Amino acid sequence: MQQTDNKTKKPFWTKERYLQILALLFVIALSVFLFINRAKIVELQVYGYLGVFIISIITCSSIVVPVPGWILVATLGAILNPILVGVVSGIGGTIGEMTGYLLGYGGRLAVDNVGIYARMVKWMKRWGSATIFVLALIPNPLFDVAGAAAGLLRFPIWKFLLFGAAGRIPKNILFAYIGVWGFQLLPL
């Protein structure tokens, strides 16, 4: 007598699978675009706060190739109001970090076997909002991994953006003031 399986097998090509593949392709295409056009990104600083916002989105969107956006935040903090530079770059950077979130949402197969990723998933399950806040607050390369874990776990996007910005804004204000203090130390 043959036993029938009570579980219905979910088809591979579902709407969710298409969205995952689309999100993964978007992240890869954006990373390639940023790498190819990295010299032009620096030119955006002539646009003031709008330039700060766009630069922050772009530099935080890169997952494959790290882009040192904090240097531009420090430089522009010495030229513009450092508090506004910190707020604008913090918001822009948080929006840019959505690529990490989309990577987890769409490409979990690409990062499932990374050791730190498994640990980050555990942290996100246990302390989701706090994990996002702390990793956005301190300078570290782990925020992309936290974003990917948040995407995998379908962490609410609004919470990801809220706690990411809450951590990123004070950090970027500090970077902007480092630029101010650094320029004050320069002999003119």
C-alpha cells in the first residue's frame, strides 16, 4: 500500500520567488552601476544638502563594493551645517541600506551559508529593532548583514527605516562634526 504525502508541495515559480529574483537582480545591478560610476558620485557634493542626501543613498546602497561615505559627510559637515548634514545623510543612508534588506528578501540563497548571517538572523529574531539601531549607530560593516537578515525575516520596512535612521543620524552628525573639527585644526 502506498502512503500519500499530506503536504502539498509548493511550486518553485511563485509570485514571491519572482519578487525575490527581481530584488536580487536590482541589488546586483545597482552595485555594478555604483562601481562603474564611483567617480561621478563625488561630483554630487556641489548640490548642497540635496547632494548630501543623494550621496548618502548611493554610498549606502553599495553592498558588493564598500564606499566610504563618511568621508564625504565629514567634508560636507565642515562646509555646511553639520547637524543638518548628519540628519540628511542619516535619512539618505537609511534609504540606501534598503538594498541589504532587499538582498535578504530576494536573495536569501546567496547568503544563507555565511556564518555571521546565521548569527545575525538569531539576533534579529530576538532583538530586531535594537539590532538595527545599534548596528546603524556604530561604524561597522555588519549593517548590510543585519539588513539582509531583516529582509529574510520580513521585518517591517517601516521599523527597519525608523530604527536605522535613529541610529544613523547621531553617527553621521558626529562624522560631520569630525569634519568641522578637522578643518579647524588645519593651518590656514
